[in-house]
Amino acid sequence: MSTLATAQAGLAQKGYLDLEVDPTLDLFEEINRLKKEKNAIILAHYYQEPDIQDIADYIGDSLGLSREAARTDADIIVFAGVHFMAETAKMLSPQKKVLLPDLKAGCSLADSAPAPLFKKFKEKYPDHVVVSYVNCSAELKTLTDICCTSTNAIDIINSIPADKKILFAPDKNLGAYLIKKTGRDMVLWDGACMVHEIFSKEKITKLMLRHPNAELIAHPECEEHILQMASYIGSTTGLLKYTQRSASKEFIVATEAGILHQMQKAAPDKVFIPAPPENTCACNECPHMRLNTLEKLYLCMKYEAPEIILPEWVINEGRKCIDVMMEISQKAGHIH
């Protein structure tokens, strides 16, 4: 049984997962009280539900969240995101207690690259530098030379000497985008994000016809045929900043719909339309991210569980690629 599964089973035995929250409680008030009482900080990804974003101490993308996890002086880090993010926080602050509201909050992209299979794949390319997108498991990070996020990926690839070969994992769409942007020939692992792969070119085209003044902006995890249509491609933070500085008043946003909450708050006079998926479900919302709720966040802080626990060797080996990434990002000006 994996570390996460073991923790989940232990938690279930304690009964925390079955607890109901008193509906008369003011959860915002209770969570703020627990934050002060326990010296806790809430880090939330842009893809979390609006209530969680509004109660968080820091909202950001993977790079920003990594930075905050590394430098916080809180005793407890409550990570409102998915488990690879909480694992990264634990690796960067191993002495702190790291909590995740729902341990089932996984990631389709991280799951697409199981460490044992990737290890065998890596053995075929012994002379390659392994660059892994941060959206991967702690175990995969132990097999990685340099980590990257969508914010710093181009700088990370460009920092590698031209005579070095590169193996990139796990996102083939981001990898293909990086090959195009950097001109580097890279071996790509065949992984992808379920949310970013489901956008419909046909439906987006119809939407653009109905909104002729709207700009299509997209995350580089999207497929190439979507990126070709976009007027701007960038990380989650990059997309948010672009909507603030662009003269356009309407945007069709091809990434997880949670970011629209921050876009609307930053530019209330503009219109933001989530890019439609292939089918009729809410597939532009990550089902894993949406497992975290305000109620689970409250219970998580009250009982200080579920806790992310990693073997010491995973922390020590996995952190190396993150430290290299942070150093390169600092030189490139992504981290201040």
C-alpha cells in the first residue's frame, strides 16, 4: 500500500472522513480562528473553489506555492490543492506538519507517470538530463534532475547545455510546446492532463464567432490544435496577469475554470468565458481539485489530518530537483 493509501486507511479508521459539519457554523470564522490558534497557513491553488481561494493566505500556481511552502514560518501548512503539491510542500518544509483536506485529491497528469514504469523508461536514456514538470509524484521527483513549472519551463530547458540530451516528463503537450519554443530535441513521456486535453476546437471556434472581440488564451498543457488558435499562451499566473494588462474586454480561457474567480476579482469590468469541453460535463473543472471543500478544510485543520508523510529518502532525493529549479528561477527573476 502506498504512503498516501496507508494514511487514508488510518484516517478512515479514526472516523474523520465520516464526520458531518454543523451547518450553523460560520466556517470562515472557524477556519480563521484555527489558523491563529495553531499557527497555520492555508496555501491554495488557483483551481480551488472560490470559497477556499477567499479564505486562503496565499493563492498561486505551482511555482508560487512552492516558494511560499519553502519560506513560511507557520507550524502547519494546510495545502488546498492536490497531493503532488502537498508532497512538494513537505519536501520543502520537512519539519512542518503538512495537511491536505482530501487525500483522494490526486492528479491525472501525475498518475500518468508511475515512478516504477518511468524508472525503466529512463534506463533507456542514460545520457539524458531528466526534466520533470512539478505535476508529478514525490517518487518521480527522486528520478528527476531538474523540476519545472509552466512559469519557468522555458528558462529551465534553456539553462541546460546544448550538448546535453533531455528527457521530459510527464506532460507530452507541455513538452511539445517547449520543443517548439526552445528548439531543443527532447524525448517525451506520454502523459497528459485530463482537463487540458478535453477542450473542443469546434466549440471554441463557435464561441469565438459569437464573441468576435474575445481573445482566446490558453495554458501550454492544452493540445497543439488549441494552442494554435490562442492569442496568448502562458502559465496560470501568466494568464491571470495577461488579462489584467490586455486592452481586451472579453476572454475565452482554456485552462481549469477555477482561475476565472481571480480574473474576475482583478478585472471586474471584463468578461471571462471558460473554454468548452468536448462533452456536456463540467470537464473544464478538475474533479480532483474540487474534492477539497470548505467543510473538509475546516475538519482538516480541527483534527490536523490527513497529514502528508513521506519517507526521509524521498524527501532528501526528491528535493534536489526542486532546489535546482528554485535556483534557476531566482536567477531568471521568477522568484523574488
